[in-house]
Amino acid sequence: MSKLNAKQQGTTVVTGISSGIASDTASRLVESGFFARRTLSRHFLLVCMCVATLAIPLAGCKSAADKKPSSPAAVEFAAVVPKPIHLSDEFNGRIASINSVDVRARVTGYVDNVAYREGDSVKRGDLLFVIDPRPYRDALDSAKASLEREKAAAAFANIQAKRAQTLNASNAISQEEYQNRDSDLSQSIARVHEAEAAVATAELNLSFTEVRSPVDGRTSRAQLTRGNLAQADQTVLTTVVSQDPVYVYFDCDEQSYLRFQERVHRGSGVSSANPVRVALANETGFPHVGRVDFLDNQVTPSTGTIRARVVLPNPDHLLAPGLYARVQLESSGAVQALLVDDRAILTDQDQKYVYVVGPGNVAQRKDVVTGSMADGLRLIRTGLSPGDKVIVSGLQQIYFPGAPVAPTEVAMGPVTASITPTPAQEAQK
């Protein structure tokens, strides 16, 4: 009788606490006589703990199973924009001056004057430095005096030669004497020429004491100030760089080079007539337009790149040599391309993808290969087809491919202003 009462008590207690699978487990414990022992209170506590432990996760599973599916995510989509564009690639480059000259002293002497203001723009022939001219002026005077002496000696030798010629006609002078006087005249004339060359050299050295700018450009700081010794052909006094136009050097990678060469054979590649757009580091877009005037004759094996050069007008002198520049190289022929808003493109490790509105209004993932920007939109090389409805807004609410969505059509970026509106857009208006 006590055994039966114990079973009934255990069953009543367990049935009041447990539910579902937990109740079935507890009933088995009762039927096995687990509660028939005297220590009912201890067993009662143990069973309560077991039932509570089993009931918590089961209750959670039941609530998760009974939870209603969430409502479709509200998203905005836009149709892919087909548009003929000129393909372009971007490269990193550096601005360089066309003429960059280290101005050196051409005669040895002490700097007498710095005749320019550091950092100013100068014209070709403007005076920059003055080296003490006094030693070279004295050397010129000495050379001129030597020239006068040689001219006098040559005049006397000429008189002697003419006299010897008259005497030789009447056989009043030996042939040896006649020939000696003729030789003296020739030597005197040669010494006059030598003296004239010495005068020209002295005049040139004197002119070199005035150091002038060899090109139009902008000056650097003065490396020597007044009173310092300048060594001929060694000492750099300053540097002058030209400013307009300038060069932009950039290295084109091997794949881009091969792609350009392929377009050249099709008649849509890059040539010297193609406009090249350049931008500085702080500029949006590519406001400066130049042209390619040089392409190296070989690819550098160590880097896999080939050096190219752009000539760029710089009338405002904004582009300083050494500045970083972004170069956009554009092909001459147009190709049909697919464009999407850049914010629609997501990244999964190294894979780019977008979500499109699939059949049944579900989010369908499509992997894509992207290209450069064109008209504010991103070029899609592969992965999409004309007419695809790309989701551009509300992507944070899509947690997995196939998720239901509530799509609303919007315009795809700035270029769609010239595209005929869809019937849905007309109806919204």
C-alpha cells in the first residue's frame, strides 16, 4: 500500500512540473519504483531538478518552432544600366619637370652676390649669382695686351717678308734668308690667332662670373651665399625646374598593357591622340587633361610593368614636380557595358557579389567581376545580365540568399536621368 501511495505521489508531483518529453521521462522513473524508497524528499528534489533542466531547452525549442516567420525585408532595387562607355584604367604616377637643371659655377671664385629671391620664377637668362669678376677682368686685359703685341710683331714680319721678296727678285738675298722671313710672317700670324683665342676665352670666363638661369622655371634655395668659394663645374649653386608643361610618369602593369595592345589591333586602343586625365591626391574626378607622348620599349622583368609618360599643361603652376598623381587612361572606342550603383556591391572575402530580386520576390545572390567607375556607377564585367533588378538599399536586412523581400523600384544612379522611365515609375508619378 505504501509503495502504491509513493508511486501516486511521485506521479502527481512530476505531472504537475513536467510537460512534453519531460513528463514522459518522469513517468518512467515512477513506474520503475524509483519513488518507492523511503527517501522520497531527496528523490523528489532530484527529479524536480532533472525535469526543470529538460524543460528549459525544450520550451525554448518549442517557442522557436512556434515563432512566426519575419515579414519580408523592405528593399529598393534598380535595373542594371546598359550604356556604351569608353573603358579606362587607373594608375599611380608622379609629376616630374621637363627641364630640371642643377646650376653650377663654371669658373672658380668667391660668390660676390646672390641676385635672385629664392623660390621665385625666373626666365631664361635672368641673373642668379655673381662671382667676383676682378681676376677674370684682369685676365682679359692681359689677353688683349698679348694680342696687340702679336699683331705688332705680325705687321713687322709682313714688312720684312715683302722686303725679302723684292730682294729675291734681283737675286740680292739668299734663298735661305728669303724663306726664313716668309716663315717668320706665318708664325706671327699664327701667334695673332692664338692671342685672339686667349682673348675670347678670357671674355667667356668673365661672362661666366655672372651665373644666369639656363631655362624658364622656378628656383630653389641658394646653396652658397656671399663670400663662399665656388669650384668650377663642381659646386651646385641652386636648382631650376621648369613648370609648364610637366611630365607625369606612371607604370602600366603587364595585363593592362596587353589589353591595350589588343584594343589597338581592333582600332579602339590607346594612342597619342587619346586624352589622358590626371588628378592630384586631394582632387575628386580627373580635372587635368593631357596626352601620352612616350611608351618605353620594354617591360621591366622584375616588376612586370612598362613605363609611360604623359605631357600635361600647367599654366597655373599648380602641379609641382614630385607630387603623387592618379592617371586615368581611356580607350578610344566605346563598348557596351553594364553599370550598377557602387553601394549595391558586397564583398565575401575576395569575391564581389550583389543581390537581385529573383522570382517570387526573394533575394538572389549573383557573383560579379567589377571594373572601373564610369559616370558615377561601377562597371560590371561579368555576372549580371541586362534587365537584372539589383538591390541597392536595405541590404543590411538580407541575412541569407533566398530571403523574402518587399522590393520598391528606384533610379540607378545619375546616368538614369537620360533613360526612359519604366511603366512602374510612370505609375508612381
